[in-house]
Amino acid sequence: MRNAEVSCQAMNLKQLSENLGLSQTTVSRALNGYPEVSESTRKRVELAAQQGNYRPNMRAMSLATGKAMTIGHIIPVATQSDVVNPVFAEFVAGASQTYSQFGYELMLRFAESKDEESTYRSIVAKHAVDGVIVHSPMREDSRLALLKEIGLPFVVHGRVCDTNEEYNWIDMNNRSAFKQATQLLIDLGHKNIALVNGQESLSFAWLRRLGFLDALHENGLTHNPSLMASDELTETHGYQTATKMLASDHAPSAFLVSSYVVALGVRHAISQAGLAIGKDISVIIHDDALSYFDNSGAVPQFTSTRSSVREAGILAAEMLLKQIDEPELYPQTKLLKSHLIMGSSTGPYRAQLSTLV
Amino acid sequence: MRNAEVSCQAMNLKQLSENLGLSQTTVSRALNGYPEVSESTRKRVELAAQQGNYRPNMRAMSLATGKAMTIGHIIPVATQSDVVNPVFAEFVAGASQTYSQFGYELMLRFAESKDEESTYRSIVAKHAVDGVIVHSPMREDSRLALLKEIGLPFVVHGRVCDTNEEYNWIDMNNRSAFKQATQLLIDLGHKNIALVNGQESLSFAWLRRLGFLDALHENGLTHNPSLMASDELTETHGYQTATKMLASDHAPSAFLVSSYVVALGVRHAISQAGLAIGKDISVIIHDDALSYFDNSGAVPQFTSTRSSVREAGILAAEMLLKQIDEPELYPQTKLLKSHLIMGSSTGPYRAQLSTLV
DNA sequence: GTGAAAGCGCTAACAA
DNA sequence: TTGTTAGCGCTTTCAC
């Protein structure tokens, strides 16, 4: 009683078919590309649909087909007051692009870790999504088993290090990036390098640490545990950690920092200690969101990897949609660019992505 | 043919009602809190539903009720390679919290400006959402008229400055914040203050500029147009702008910068010019996402407004859901905290929010 | 090549 | 207080 003639609000299949003097069946078939429709009627139908600005009611379609035409992104938050990592925004922007292209929608949820299991169970029981992207994987992550049990298709943004499960993932090459960055500092003559890292129960931070250690060991340097800190990516973490390290006996001459937010704190501590970045001390920031290697400290400018997170989102979404349509296809591990990897444990994968390798 | 006995996958109303020996109607009514159901059966039903882990199929429910139970967030992107403003992530996290509380889902889309109109029309025609949050309003914004025409409920995150339309909005108090920050720099003795701002066709940047000018004028200072720059919030903008300003005859002794990303560039330019922040030059960064007033430059620490963006998201979502349920209710303009305002042009509003004022 | 009719899982008149 | 029935707008057998 509220739509109707006010304006040509939301025409539906019934109206459209009546206008055309055809059955709903035929119109539906014409629009969905079924072969048995004659070319002439198909043309007529398509034209009328376009002119009438017809869009199938997504809810009705979902009910009839059983497909939600929606992908869920569940972002874990440690606490309700936690600042959201900008990496998610960038990744989700990329994924969204792919979904639009294939007629899917993107559903977003933020869940505290303790609610995560019930969140997954709930959205699948409600028929809200056809698949999900798993964010912030941990070195060992129970979500893999959970999602397999539920039977919900998924792709991991990142990797789970300690597992025998087979699964699809896409990731930045964190280990290699941190190895490179560390090597750069070593080449500049630094021997006391501090790593200010994210929580190492999360894979990304763990892999970064491994890369850091790789470089030290390859250069015959020993690592100093008091120069490696790991915590949530906050300004406070950066400030407190750097302050403590700078006051210690083995004060570092260089910092390698995970995320610009942390770096804000580190910088603050450095200037408070009366030191000047680029003169007394070097800092490299690695942040996928900006994808920004800070070259303060006379460090040569890195190739910008800007937007690689977005690209990862695009690819993850493609991988997931493909998996939903053709569950038997799995990608092999492959290097997409020096900083982007995707893969899974089994099977062949007909990827057009190979051009990117 | 694919669910059934494998595991107790997704029980539906029919099964549940058969198990209970009741009609679907009664079960539905019991679960939806209709008063005519006897307390004893309601208890029985609720127990069985819980044990059977029953969740109504959202798509079927939507089709039957005509409510999508979903709110859309459409994030405008200038170009596909643009970095997403972290403010969105924080705001959306807040809104999401409210939606979960009321059984709504959050649908996310990124749209280039040229596609925005068709995006809105499309999601409403598909019955994908019950309402939307409008992000990044411009000083003059055609979306207001569009959404009214379509009849889609909405709340604006920010304000449209040049309009006579009535609409609901929630916003940071950008003008006041920038006035305060500028005053602080003036109090420190600065007379040549540079404003490195976002695009002033966007309301937030325009209002910040007004606040900046407010402070200058109140202190009898004249503004220098060559010390006010306005562009996309990128590192490049900050770097180029600051470089140029520092090289000019009227080089600033202080910078007021919109967003930390821009500030990365500004900092770079400053250190390249051989100047030291906190000694030769002062910098204040205002960024709602971190909500961080940088105190480099010996500027006293501001009260942290961290998470106010998230809070804005929570409130915007509450306002929208209320509007969807009771369209006749509109909030009056009100100050929630010194930095958070919400409002609309008409009517009474029974807000429990008053405690926050 | 096209149409009639049943059904997806739920809600909501209308009866009883 | 409970049940019967008719949709919501689409897809999909099955006949023609």
C-alpha cells in the first residue's frame, strides 16, 4: 500500500511478465541466460527489464535458490575499544570490488574472539552468507576446524602456521619483507636493531619475526631478546617499548616497526629521549595498509607496495567465489608478486592469475 | 538433498513445529514474542528452539516481512587506487555493534562517485537494505535529494552544509576542534600557521577550515591564502604542500594537519628542509580515526578523543534504526560531547542519549 | 520455445 | 489460546 503509483518503485517479475504478455517462467529464463529461450523474446525481455529498471528481489531469489549471494567478513576485535587495523579497510575494499563484479554483496561483522564461534554458526544457520573470509589468523587457529565442520567455504587472509588442515589462503610475504628491511639496516651498519612487533600469537607478526631473525642470523648477528617486543598495534605499545629500550644498556641504534600506529609512539619516545631520527637513530616502518616503508633515517626509499593489500582482497574474493562455484578447484601455492602469495594444500587450479607471477 | 542427516544442519520452522506437535504459526508467534501465546507453550518452544539451535532463515523472513534486516554503508572512493580513510573502519565498527544488538546485518559497498546514484537505486530495488548511512558528505550533496526521492531512510555521517533539506546526521565537531588547535598554536606565539587540509568540497574539511579561520580572526590575525592547502588525504599531498610552503617567503612556523597520512608527508618535507619538529617548527595533527592530537612541538597533550568515531557510528546506527521503526521521530540538534554532535531539522526525539550531553 | 504449478521458509490474516 | 490458509517473489520441474 506504500509503493504502487507514487513512482515506478521496484517492478517485480509478475508485473514485468504481464507487461510483456509472457509467463514469469519465460521472463526468468530469458534474464538468467537459459538457452531454450528464443533470441527474439530474449531481446524483448531484456529491453523491457532495462527500461522498467527491473531488479530481481534478492531475498526472494535467495530463498528460491538457496544461495545468499553474500560473502561475510568477520573482523576479530580484541576489545570493544580497540582501534580497527586499517589493513582491513583496504582489504575489504578490494574484496568488495570483486563481489560487485559477480553480483555478490559483502556482509561485515566485528566479533570479539569469544563470540567468534557462535558468530560463524549463527550466520550460516540464518542463511546469511555463502562463504566467509577469515581475518587475522593465529599461528594456531581453531577456526579452520570449525569452518570445515560447519561446511562453510572460506579463504584465509593470512596463514595459519601450525596446522595440518588443508585450506585456501592469500597473504603478504611478511617474512621476506622483514628480512629485506632488516638486511637494509644491517647494510647501513646497524648491529643493535630493535623489533617492535604485533602480537606474535598472530601469524603475521610471527612471520615478521622469523624474517627479522633470518636476516640477523644470515649476517652472523645474534638477536637480543630484550630488543624484540610484541604486543597489540597501539601507540602506547610503541611508546612504552621504545622508551624502555632506549633507556637500557643495550639501546638500539635502529628500530624496525610493525605498523605506523605503533611508530607514532616510537617516534614520540625517540624525540623525548633527545634523539633525532635520521641522525642518531634509524627507523623503518612496515605497514601494509599504507604500504609504506618510512625512509626517515636516510634509508633509501623502498619500492612502494601501496595497494597490495587491496589487491590481496580482490584475489581472495575471486578465490572464494570460485571455490563456492567449483568446490573441487584449489589453487596451488604460488607467488603472485614478491610480496603477495596465495595458495592451498591440494589440487589443480586454473588461475588466470598466473600472469601476475 | 545436501543437508539432512550429515549433521543437524539448520533446522527449520517446519521441523521444529513437528517435533513439538504444534503448528508453525504458534511456534513462530512464541518465538517472536506475540502476547497471545500461553506462557507454558512459549517456554517449551523456546527451549526446543535453543536445543535444536534453530535460527530462522533470514532470507525467508525478509521475503515474508518485506524487511531486509540489513543496513547499507556506501563508502565513496575517488579512484579505485585510493587509500581508504581509516575513519570509515572505526565508524563502521561502531555501527556494526548496534546492528548486532538489534538483529540487523551490515552490508558494505565501495562506490566511485559516478556510480553512486545507480548503487543506491540498485540496492533498494533488490531489496538488499532497509536504510543506509551516507558517508563523506559534501558541502552541497545531491544524495540527500536522491534518497528522499527513492524513499530510503538514511543518516548522514557528517553534515551537508549547503542545503535546505531536512535530514538526520551525526558529526564530529570539526569546526570547534580546529579552532581549539589553532588557538593553541597562537598561544604558543605562532603567527604564520599553515593549514594542510582535505578537499574542501567535502564538508569535514570545509568546517575545519572555518574553525581555523575563526581562531585567526578572533586573534586579529589575517590569513595567508598561500598557507592554506586543500587536497586528497594522501602522503603526497602533505609532502608537496609542505615542501612548497617551507621554500616560500612566508614559510610557516607551525603546521595544522588534517589526518596522520598527510602528516607523514609533512614530516618528511620538514626533515628534508633540515628543520626539527619541536625545535624549529610545531606540528599539530588532527585525525579522528586515531583521534590523536600529536604533541610534537612541545604542544601540551590534548585530551584523547580516541574512539569517538566509533561512538559516532554506534549513535548513527541507533538513530537510523529508530527512524526505520518510527519514521515520525527526529532528533533535535544536540551536543553529545564537546566533539560529537547529532541532529536533524525537525521534531521531538525521545533519546536516551541525553545522559551523554 | 513456452507455460502451469509447486515450493523455498517464513509471516499474518482469518477462523475456530 | 491455537490452527488453517494464503501469500512474499523468485526458480524449477514437468507438461505441452
